[in-house]
Amino acid sequence: MILLARKNRPIFPDDYVEEKAEEYNNSISMERNQKRSTLLSLKYIFDRKLRDNEENSIKTEGSILFLDLGCGTGFSSEILIEKGYRVIGVDILADMLLKVREKKKKYQDLQGIELILADINYLPFRNEKIDFIISISAYNFVTHEVGNLRNKIETLNNTAKSLNNILKSRGRMVIEFYPESEVELEIFNKSFIKNNFEGFMIKGNPNQKAGQTFLLLNKKHFKFN
Ligand SMILES: C[S@@+](CC[C@H](N)C(=O)[O-])C[C@H]1O[C@@H](n2cnc3c(N)ncnc32)[C@H](O)[C@@H]1O
């Protein structure tokens, strides 16, 4: 029973440091799952249903800058680079980022990934810098060290607010994560709605409250007369 729980749910950060970072990076199933979720997130981010009128049309051409939150060993960033986007990968663990650096040295195509060692909760970017944000299987951890529900809500609100600030005015974001419960899903969701995002949610399994969840979020655009 304990083994199953550990297998399914990473014990952050133990599952991503030292030899675990190596293991993660060498795991074919992990790479496949991360890349599959990234491709789905990309499909969602450019989905016209999220906002479909000329005034609020999104940027789909030119130099597009993606922020990959909790980029790990770079599986999601690799997909973004393959598609021709500029990418900044942020992760809190040097061991994970080192794996991306090793890949950058080996593969010319990955040169374009810029790496920043930082906490999603304290991002070092100026306002309106980023076109799109994705976060694949990492956002669960933003409340990792936060004690009670009230503090979790406060952390989530502060982080959602800062993500809204760093996105450009037609910016979009897809957060793919695994809420542990209905309450967790609700507090994560609400933190975005409260902080100037709008959008909708897609569940990996619509019958499950917890489990894989995609939050498709659009930075609200205010029109001044
Ligand atoms: C499952 S891995 C991410 C996988 C990544 N999408 C990829 O393609 O490899 C989760 C990552 O989130 C990172 N992480 C957890 N909490 C974080 C935080 N507060 N700030 C930045 N990164 C964080 C972990 O260090 C870990 O590398």
C-alpha cells in the first residue's frame, strides 16, 4: 500500500534530487507522459474557444516567448523548442536544471532554452514580459511547504497574481496538475479566477474530481473608454 502511494505520488523534493533526477531524466515513460501532456496543453493554449473574437485574438506568429514553470529536466521545454518558440525554463532544483544543461551541451537544437533557478512563488520577471505560460505536473508543489488551508490560499493568490502580472495583455496559461482532493482543486482554481484570469477546466477523467486536470486560463483584458 505504501509502495503504491509512493509510486503514484512524488515525494517532493526527494524524488527529484541527486540520483533521482538522473532516474527521472532516463525514464522513458516519464518522458512520454510529460511530452504528451505538453502537446495537449499547447493544443489548448491556442484553442480559439478560449476567446474567439478579433479584438481578443491571440498571438500565434512572430517570436513567442513561453515560460515553462517547474521545467524539471526539460521534457516540456524540448517540445516548445521543437515547435519554434523561445523558452525560459524555471525550476527550484539545481539537480533537475543540470540535466537540461547537459542536454543543451549535447543537442544544438536545445541551445535556445534559457534556464532560471527560481521558485514559482517568487519569479524574477518584470511585468508583461511573457506571451504564454505552461506548467506540466509541477504546480501541485507550490504549496508544498505551506501549513494550513488559509496560508495555502494566500500563497496561491500571491502566485496567481504574480503570474497575471508577468503575462502580456493577451497572455494565456495552461496549468496541468494533479489535485489531491476537491478542496485542493477548488482553491487552486479560485486563486486564478480571483486574480484576473478567466477560462475553463478540462479533466483527464471527467468522472474524477481529483486526478489529471488542465486549467486553461486567459489573462482578462480590460477595455478603457
Ligand atoms: C514532474 S517534474 C516536472 C516535469 C517537467 N514538466 C518536465 O518536462 O520534466 C516537477 C518539477 O517541479 C519542480 N518544482 C516543484 N516546486 C517548485 C517550485 N516551487 N518552483 C519551481 N519549480 C518547482 C520540481 O523541482 C520538479 O523538477
